[in-house]
Amino acid sequence: MSPMLKKVEKAGIAGLKTKRSPHKLTPTDFFSGVSNLKKQFASLINLKDYERVALAPSVSYGMANVTNNIKLESNENVVLLGDQFPSNVYPWMSLVKKHNAELVFVEKPKVEKKCGELWNKKILEKINKKTKVVSMGMVHWADGTIFDLEKIRKKTKEVGALLIVDGTQSVGASTINVKDLHIDALICAGYKWLFGPYSMALGYFSDKFKNGVPIEESWMNRSNAADFSNLTDYENKYKSMAGRYNVGQTTNFILSPIMLRGLKQINKWGVKNIEEYCNQLAENLLNKLKPLNFSFETKKYFKSHLFSLGLPCEINPLNLKNKLDNEKIYVSLRGSYIRVSINVFNNEEDIEKLVSVIKRELT
């Protein structure tokens, strides 16, 4: 989870206080905040039409809307990454079980060098004429390996497969253009690089899903939702485009302001500027660790906001993790690797502190 920005915290408190005076809310208030959220998220993913964005409480909810509108033949398959985060696995497990189809996991190669290159190659090899869907992240949540979505998209088009993306580990910290990549759907949790709250996510749905059926039959997803005086004139039509996939009680007066303020701040900073800042910090760290026999992915498959560092054999991973925790340096332990997540909340002093603890462990 990202820390909460002070401006984001203030927005959440202000949203909480709206419950004091619900009589001041107007019908317009139920929809204006939602539209602003969609616009800000659309800007992050280089999307002009914000009506293709839907609000969800989680990635699993968004993915369920995706899988609810995909049919498989028994001889078809869905390709996923090995050790992919469960929210982008369980919906596909349910789908292939329903249609007696196949789920194909592309496991991470067990090699020390050029792992990212080999992993990407294996993914392309697994996509064939039986593949109906490839669902994955831009980077792997466990180790930060970059996946070449441009090449993967090209291969999926050749075989007529959909490309579904979990953007949780990248959107907000990495530039992405859903139109240029021809992504069919992208779902992103808000509590990481979007500086938003837990229990809120956003999703992009392409034309492939414009006439789909949502998993939830909410009154707010109907075309007459804004007409409060005629809500019992029950409407069969859903909202156009992605609006039909919004979670019920879409207007969350507490969480929405938090999410909106986080998105506005990222757009104000600019994702490219965030990327450049992370690049500078990561490059400094790697330059200091190279002489210490640390291993890390090659530049092409290395993402500066989320990456793994292979520890030299003389370092005990648990001992290092405990010492880092004691110094209030927080990383994730992944076997003989540590996963490092850096962003605008870090600075050069943090990098120096991390390196100093590592050096003490080596002496």
C-alpha cells in the first residue's frame, strides 16, 4: 500500500463530514464525483473517452465483470502468469471450469540471468490458436519483472485472443496507453500507486464489452438513474459503455474524494516525471550495489518503482530483513531476494540508509 498523502487525508475527512448533513446532497452530487473520478483515471491511461471507465471495489470485482462476458469453447485456453496475484486468477479459474476449458500458467524460468527475457519468450510461445484470453499485469507483482505488452498484444491479435491487464502494480507509476496497446480491458486497484483507499478500483472496458451484462443489477447502472423522481419507472437499458459495470452505491461519499484527490495529484505531477524520479533513485541504488555482488534484472525488464534484488550468498535474508525493519526500512522478502518499492515518498537519504544497512551486514 502507498502512504496517504496529506491532501488525500483531508479529502477523506471532508467526505466523511458530508454524512453530517445528508439533506444538503442533491441528485447531481450522486454523479458528478463519479464523472470526475473517471476523467482523472482516463487521463492516467491516455484515454480520451472517460465513459469507458467503471468504478469497482476491487480488481476481482472488475475481473468478474470481464469474465462474465466471455464465452469459451472446451478446446480453448486462458493464459496467465505463474504466481500471478489471486485476484487475477480466481475469476479465470471459475470461467474455464464453467466451460470445461484449459488454464495455462507460464511459470517464471528458474535461471539467474536474463530471466525477464526468457519469461517473455515463454509467454509468446504459449499463446496459440487455442488461446482465447491472455490476462496479466504490466509488471509482476512479486518481483517487478516487466512484460512486453506490445509484443504480447501483437501475438494475441494474430490468434484472435483478448488481452486483459491488471494495472495495479503499474498505473500511476508507469506510462501506459490503452488505445495504442489495444488493451481489451484494464482493471486497477486504487490503494497502491494511485494513492487511493482500500476497497476502491477503476477499470477500462473497450468496445468488446460495450454491450455486456454486469455482475450486479444496480439502479445506478441504469440509463434513467439521474432522474430521481421516476426511479420506479423500471428501466431495462443499462448506462452506455462502461457505466453498466459500476459497483452498486457507486457514489461513495467517503472513499471517492480520497481516490479523486490521489488521482488529481498524480496527474498534476505527471506520470513521466514520477517515472524519471524513480529511475534516478533506482539507478543510484543499483550503482552502489553492483560492487557488492547483488543481482538484478537487465535494464529492459527492470522497473524502477518495483524491483527485486538478489542477495549475495553471504547475506542471510531473514537477518537482513530484521535489521532493515529495525531501521524502519521496509522491503518485502521473496526467498533469497528482497523486493523494493520506491516512489515520490522516497528520497536519496532513504537509498543511502538502505545501502548502509546492507554494507554493515556484509562486514
